[in-house]
Amino acid sequence: MNIILLGPPGAGKGTQARILVEERNMMQLSTGDMLREAKDSGSEMGQIVAGVMARGELVTDEIVIGLIREKLCSDTQGGVIFDGFPRTLGQADALGKLLEENGKQIDAVVEMQVDDAALIARITARSTCGACGEVYNDQTKPWPSNGKCINCGSTDIKRRADDNEDSLKQRLMEYYKKTSPLLGYYYARGDLKSVNGLGEIDQVKSEITAALK
Ligand code: AMP
């Protein structure tokens, strides 16, 4: 099964993708993670995208489609969860073609609905483990007081440079202008399922499980 998790920044796509990876042995493809890796590596492409990401704007379709194309060449037998991709109609078209070339297709697109106020609260409180990617929230799931990640024991707590109110406002604008048209695109194909992304992690997980049946 190949699925797309669609929703604004902070909707919980990464958290739910990680659960699907563990439970269904699927592969998570997060263009945000790939771009952050490129940025941290200091590669030429990483240097190009760093400023764009810090401002909360979208990186060009050409760059992100290139990243996805590379990954789709690897073994994706267990199915793929596209997290944060596609984000434009151009990316959606390109993904459809890439999958078709590989004899594959999108089986479901899960929209995670969360209102703006909750997104801002979530994102400004968010941190992640630099080693394993476990997601924390200052209010609802704080970093353990012993300083060690509950999942892997690392002490490398990270806050994303673009998780601040200014970047977030821009990221939300980009979402509404360029990504939300994908809801109509996938609805028209009969692929769209919408879930309430506001609940507890387990509750959202159950809704996604039901939507994927
Ligand atoms: P994310 O981790 O998905 O929130 O992405 C972080 C940032 O990476 C975004 O604000 C964009 O600057 C960039 N980015 C991630 N995925 C894409 C994409 N599919 N298209 C364009 N830019 C992207």
C-alpha cells in the first residue's frame, strides 16, 4: 500500500508516519527530513535550500521530485508513506507518473485536519530527538527529566530552526495557497480520506487505521 499523509505543518504527519512504519513495515519518505539532511551535510543543494526553508517557503518542485525519484528506485515492497510530499499540483502529477513507471499507484490520501490555533501551539512547543526522530511537546509529552530520549536514550534534543511563529505563518500560507488544492485533486480521484488530527496520538492512529481499511 502506498499512502500520502496530507495536512498543514504540525498536523502530526511525521508522528503518524512513524507509527505506520513500525506497525506495517512501510517506508516513510519525508521530503522535509531529506532536505534537513542535505542542509546539515552542507552539500551544494543543502546550501541552496537552507534559506528557503528558514523563511518557511517551498523548495522548488525540481529539487524535491529529484529526491523522491532517487528513493523510489530503492526497495519499497512494504509500501511507502509520503510525508510532506507532494505539496504542489506539479509534485502530485510527477509522483503519479513516477509510480506508474514503477508499476505502482497511490492507494489512499489521508488528510489530517487540525485548526490553525492548535497548529501554532503544537509547533512552538515541538522538539525532536536528533538521533531517532521521536517527537516531543513541551506541554503534552515533555522531554524526560533525566535528559534521555524515551525511545533510544540519546540526549540530543533538537528544535527545528523553522518552528517559530514567523516561519510558521509563511509555512501555513504556503500550505493554503499551494498544497490545499491537492485535496480537490485527490478527492476527484476518489482517493481522499479525512481524519480529525486534533485528538490524542492513539485516537488519530485509530482513525487512520479505519480510513485505510
Ligand atoms: P516539513 O518537515 O515537511 O515541515 O518541511 C520543512 C520545510 O522543507 C518546508 O517548510 C519546505 O521549506 C521544505 N519542504 C519539505 N517538503 C517539501 C516539498 N514537498 N516541496 C517543497 N518544499 C518542501
